[in-house]
Amino acid sequence: MEATVLNPTQLHLLKMFSFAKTEEDLMEMKKALSVYFAKRVEDEMDALWEQGVWNDEKNEAVLKEHLRTPYEE
């Protein structure tokens, strides 16, 4: 079996999660990570708007896009 090599971020998160002793601790850490990544996505989308890469037309196209995988019968 091949060993998995963890990157520095993964190693740091493992160390951080070792301090979570309760379910509440875990939930708080998960929420903090979610807030962090949501902010990064928001910042990236703002940059795309400012650069003119993203606009209302693209928003509408995404809203109308059918993303479900068709079922095979």
C-alpha cells in the first residue's frame, strides 16, 4: 500500500484538531474554516467582477445551467 504524503497545511490542521476535545470544539473549528474559505471565495469573486471577467450575464447563465447527471435507463 502506498503511503500518503501530507502537505504542511494538512499537518498543521491535524495538530490543531488534536486540541479539539469535545464535539463543540470540533464544530467551532469547522465553522472557523468554513468562514475562512467562504471569505476567500467572496474575495475571488469580487476580483473577477472588478476585472470584468464575471458579470450579470454569466450569473444568469450559471443559474440556468443544468448540472445534474442524466440517469441511464
